[in-house]
Amino acid sequence: MATPPPTSGSAEAPDCPNVNNVNNNNNNNKGPPASSTKKATTTKAERRALQEKQRAAKAALRGEGEGAKKSEGAKKSDGAKKKEPPKETNDREESPSIVSHLVPFTKRTIGPTVSTGVHPEIVSLGLRYASGAVDGANLRCVAMVAAFKAAVRDYSCPTDAAIARDLDKKLKTMIQFLIDCRPHSVSMGAAIKHTRAVVSRLAPETTEAEAKVTVREALDRFVHERIVLPGRVIAERGAEKIRDGDVVVTFGAGGDAVRAVFAAAARRKSRFRVVVVDARPKLGGRSLLPFLHGLGVETTYVLLGAVAAAIRLATTVFVGAEALFSNGAALADAGTAAVAMTAAHAHVPVLVCCETYKFHAKVQLDSLSWNELGDPDDLGAGGEPTTKTTNNRLYLRYDVTPDTDITAVITEHGLVPPSACAVLVRELELQQADAPPR
């Protein structure tokens, strides 16, 4: 008997269990939501390929880092090698921070760096400055003026240039060379200022021959009127302060003005004795001894350590000066301040012999704000060179004597107190400004 065909209701009956199974499967698959489905979408092969790619990237980065380190190490080693020679010179020339603003001492030698615009006389003078063969305020100034005269004599002006501008330009090059060899003194500064002022006043229509004569005559007048004649006046005024039986103390070489005072006193037949106090490293007093012996003056030579004993016998102290500032302080060879201080403490008059062309408008209270560094090898015992183990010796060429230790200043204008220096500086500047060109 044939089975009857299923009805619509009996047709759904066999499907019901399948529906339930589907619902059960849906309920069992509910677990972690989207993240698990995302992980399931990535196959094992894909994950392995991704890991291999990451490992390769890390290896590449590691290789670049090692290469960079090696290159940095090479650069550092090369830099260290390049910096080794300057380190040696720095150990030699290193100065305490308190004087780091001063120009360090360097031994100048002629080389290819010398400009072709520098006259041979200027080159020779600069090397003598650097070696110390030409020393002293007056001597340095006179030697520079003589070199300027030689340079002006051999000067040739281009046809398309104004002589005043071109000559001033050449002079600036020569002056800079001298300063590079050794810092210029106050006396040299006065001569440089005078020379450039004369050149700047040359008229445009002045011929080359006339300009040379004008400049050379102006330089001769400067030496005669500002150095030679004042030295004679200072000598006579200073000799008046030396009487029979006096014991005069001086320091170092004394300078041109002090020597002129002693010579004038000897010409007056004054019977006096001189005690020369000297100090290392210059020991300039040794050059003063033959001069005094030639004058027939009794002389005693002592070092700076015995200055107190010398001052006990002294009646007057005569010292020279490299410059005199507007506050009355005197710049002189290192050791002068100690002699003046000892004399002032013992109530012995201290007379400073100084021409007015060395007066300067600036104020200096100590020996460190401006000074000149000398060769530290000069401080070595027996010429022993300075090394790293010798504590980096420091040689200051000058010291500053305060106005309180100075009794009077002997100038070509008479004996003036240190406090009058500012007045003299102002009056001299006004006279030079009002003076007509000659």
C-alpha cells in the first residue's frame, strides 16, 4: 500500500529538529565577539609570513645601528687624533680664568702669513718687538716712528687713488702687524693717533712728494716736542730734588726719564748714592749699573726681596712709568708697585717721572683688567722650559701703582699731584683739537 504524500503540516514536522539544532549551534558559537572572528580569519601560514617579515625588519635595523656606531666611533677617534696637537699647546699656554681676557703670549716668527703690504722695516721692527730686543715705552715709540718714516719714504700712491685714504689704509695694515707681534703700548698709541691725524688732514690736491715731506716732518716734530724736549725738562726738575748726601732708590732699568734725572744731578756735582732694586725675570737694573758707573755715582744693587732694607736708608724714590691713567695710577714694570708701597709705608716720597704723551684718559684700578703676558719660559730657573708639570707659570709684564702711593709726578709741565692727571689729559686733548694742521 503506497504511503500517502505528506501534508503541509506533516512536511514541517521533520524540519523542526533541524531548526532546534541550528538554534543550539548558534547559542554555542556566541563566545568572544569580533576579535576571535578576526583571529580566525588569519591563517597559520599568514601569521608565519608576518613573523618572518618582522624578524627581517629588526635584523635590518640592528645592522644599521651597528654601522652608525662604528662610524661615530671612527669620527671620534679621528677627532681625537686631530685635537691632540692643540691639547699640547693649550696645556702650555693655558692661563687662569682671571686673566683669560688678556692676549696670550705667542712667539712670533716670520712666515708666509705676512702681508705683502707691510714694509720690510715694519716687519723687522715687529720681530724685534716680539723678541724683546726693542723694549721700553720711549724706545718702542721712537723705533715705530722711524719705521713709519721709512715706509712713507718708499710709499707710492696709485694714480686713481686719493693719497690720504690710500696712505692711511697702508698704515693700518702695518699697525695691525705690529700689534699682532706684540700689544701696543700707550706711547705707541699716542704716536699712531698723531700719525693718522696728520695723514687725514692731507688736502686732495697735495702731490705725493709734498705729502711725504709733510708726514715725515710731522713725525720728527712729534718725537722732538713730545719725547726729547719733555725729557730734558723732567731731568732738570728731577735733579732739583736730589741734594748732597741723598740716598735715591729706583727700580729696574729706570726708564729714559729717570736716567736723565741722574745724569742731570751728576752734572750738578751732587754727591748722592743710588740703590737699584731689581727683580726677575727682566733684571733690567743690570743695564742701569754701567750707566751710573759711567756718571761716577756710587751704586748698590739689591733684589726685590731686600727692598725694605733699602727703603730704610732712602731719602727719595724715583721710578719711571709706561703710562699714567686719569685716576692717577701708574703702569710700570712688574715690581714697581711693591717698591712704591714699601716707600709710602715708610713715609719716603715717591716721584714718578713721566712725559705727558703717556697720559691716558682711561681708569685702571688693578693689574688684571689690562696687562701684557710675557714668555712664561723667562720665569724658569736656568731657562727651563715651561711644561705641564710646572704649574703653568704666569708672567705679567706690568703692575699698577695706585695714586695713594705716589707723592708727585714729574712732567714737562712741572711737579703735579696724581689727582691732576685727569685735568692734564683733558687740557692736552683740547690743545690738540684746536691746533691747526702743520
